[in-house]
Amino acid sequence: MDTQARRLAALVVVALGSLPACRGTRSEDPPVHLQQNMDFQERGDPQEFNGFFADGRVMRKPPEGTVAVGLLKDDDHLYRGRNLDGTLADALPPSIKLDDKLLTRGETRYNIYCAPCHGQVGRGDGPVTRRGGGMQPPPANLHLARLRPEPLGYFYNVISNGKGKMRSYKAQIPVEDRWAISAWVRTLQVSHDAKPGDVPAAAPAPGGNAGAPKGATP
Ligand code: HEC
């Protein structure tokens, strides 16, 4: 064996001998990452500056005339509250089911987003109208004879696009919730205009537990 081969053999022996020493020892250093692939890359965080782009914004706008996959929103009924002929739709979109869950959702969302102005039962008398000089123009009474016959899509549109002095709630309220709120507005309107004959015969007699808050024990 020449000197070089002997040195190499010694090195191998030392290297092998030192391997067991690694077992069980802890280190604060990050693990050795031999194969980098593309695991570590430069990343842009929201609202960050990046000199790479002329306008310095890391958040890029989609190129003009393009739509991201899944964001075409071509369902006019669901997204715009309109029938194919452009008239306002007077029903929930087929993808939204009318059930207790929807109405409960509509009620809670209405109480958060609409009741401060329109009042909890929609008479246009929410807390903001009772402060200082109130609100001019005042929030609409949702039981007005003019508003009651409006199709469901009308309320969806007012929430989405605003109306007169009322601003749009498109940015705050997702599409499905806007429908849930519209359904709740309709529920308020119908219940406000109810006659004794509208109550099903099987309903508990007045003075019973009818109208007790949900979850209340009799
Ligand atoms: C910050 C107060 C405010 C909030 C919150 C608000 N509105 Fe309004 N809303 C108004 C005012 C004010 C008007 C009257 C606008 C006008 O006549 O210029 C109005 C009008 C309306 C009308 C009548 C439109 C018409 O044809 O005259 C409807 C329906 C309505 N709002 C529904 C809603 C619903 C549903 C929500 C909750 C998503 C909501 N509003 C939240 C202030 C508010």
C-alpha cells in the first residue's frame, strides 16, 4: 500500500468510527439539506415591495381580459340575482337550498350587517338612527308597500351594489350570505304582514311556548 492509499484508509476508518458518535446527539442547527431542489426560494408576502416590478408591487393584477380558473362567475342568477333575460330573479339560485340553516345564517348575518341601520325587524329604526341627528336619508323601512313586492333578487342587488346613499356590502358579505340575508329580509316582511289565518292549525295556542326564543325550555 502506498502512502496515499494508507492515508485514505485511515480517513475511512476515522470517518466510520465517528459515525456512532452522531447518534443521539442533539443540535440546534437546522438539519443538513443536501439536495436543495427548489425547496428554498424567494417569496413575496402580501403588500410587500419588490423592485423587480416597475410599480414595485409584489401583488400583481391579473392581465387585462383574463379570468382565473373557477372565477368566471357566469351564473347570472347566483352572482347577479338576474334571470337570463336580465330581469331580477324572484327565487333562490338552484345551488342554494331554503332550509332552517339558511334562515338562521341569514338572521345572524342580517343582525350583524343590516340591523345597525335597518333595525332588527327591518323598520328602518336601527341604533344609528337614534344617535345625534340620526341618518339622512334614513335607512329604508323594509316593510314599505313599495319594497314588499320586490323580487328576492332585488334585495340581493341592493346588498351587492348599494342603493342611493346605502353603500355596497359586496366586499364584506360573500355571495351565499347575501342570499341568506335576502331570504331573511323576505322572512321579516312576510312575518310582519301575517294574519291570524296564516298560522298553521297545528301551531301551539297563543300563551303556549310559541315565540319563545330558540333553545328555551317550556
Ligand atoms: C350604514 C347604514 C346601513 C346599513 C348597514 C345597511 N343599509 Fe340598507 N339602506 C340604508 C340607507 C340610508 C338606505 C336609503 C338609501 C337612500 O334612499 O338613498 C337604505 C336602503 C335600503 C333598501 C331599500 C332600497 C330601495 O329600493 O329604496 C334595502 C332593501 C336595504 N337598504 C337593505 C339592506 C340590507 C339587506 C342590509 C344589510 C346587508 C343593509 N341594507 C345595510 C342604510 C344602511
